[in-house]
Amino acid sequence: MNRRHLLMSGAALSLLPGMALAHGPTRQKITLTTEVAADPAEVWAAIGDFQDMSWHPAVVSQEGEGGNEIDATRALYLSDAGPDGPRIDEILYKYSDEKMSYSYRITEVAVEVLPVTNYSSHLTVMPRDGGGSMVEWRGAFYRGYPNNDPPPELNDEAAIAAVSAVYQAGLDTLVERFGAPGA
């Protein structure tokens, strides 16, 4: 290998570390679960309607179209300000009454409300060994700032913390409503 070729190879290799950082954010995934004393059918009756998030403490009101059909939509209002306040728009892309599960995507949300982009989520109720139910809520998303060097309020940690807080608040409410197994 001649000297010129060796220098060019070395220069190309020196670019690799910078190129590795240029890929942007990594998709984040979280799964939270809780166990409740009620049987799965009772829990599903409370949370299984895509058009009714009244069971979640952050949702003040909602509106939607399409019931539980694929491509149904809903708007969740997080304050009394209605359409002018914090709002999350979502679309249903999978629903199974038999499996007690549905999957949805956020189609519109301000990053100040929830610091995520490209968010999808799955909510499932399953029978629990020994009676009662297990509720699983899992999501996948990117942070609210899609470029490198995000501000702290829009980084991966902020996105994970915000989604975890939403899920935990909902799951805690279900334990309050249905009780913990063995309690």
C-alpha cells in the first residue's frame, strides 16, 4: 500500500466516530404492568373502549369517532381549556375484544405536553395466576427533539420519564378502583 493510499484510509477512519453520532435518536421502549383483584372481563369493561379514557386521571374530557374500529380517532383533553388546552390526538390501529388488547398511535401532540415523537402504544388485560388481572401498558417512541444534542426537557430521559408517569398514573388508578390482589 503506498503512502498516499494509507493517508486517505486513515482520514476516512477518523471520520467514523463523528458519523456514528450523526444517526440521531434511538427508539425508546417501556413496559409497565400492574395487578388488580378484579377479573379480566371487569377490568376490560372499564378500560377496553378506545373512545373512553375517563378512567385515566390526566384526561379531563375526550371526543372521538369510529368506536373501536381500526382507524378510529380520539382527542384527549388534559385540562378544562378544551381544544385550546393540552391535547393528544390518537388513532387506533389494532383492536381485539377477545384478546382484551388495543394498539394506538399519537397523531398529534405538542412536545410541551408529552415530549415524544412517533409514539405507539399497546394496552392489554390478562388473567393473573391465582385470580385477578394483570394490566400491561407498553409503548415505543422517540424523544421530543429529533436531532442530536436535545435540550434536557426533550431528551430520551425526559421522554421516558413522561411516558412512564402517564402509564403509572393510569395503572395506579386501576389499583385504587379494583384493589390489589390479596388485599
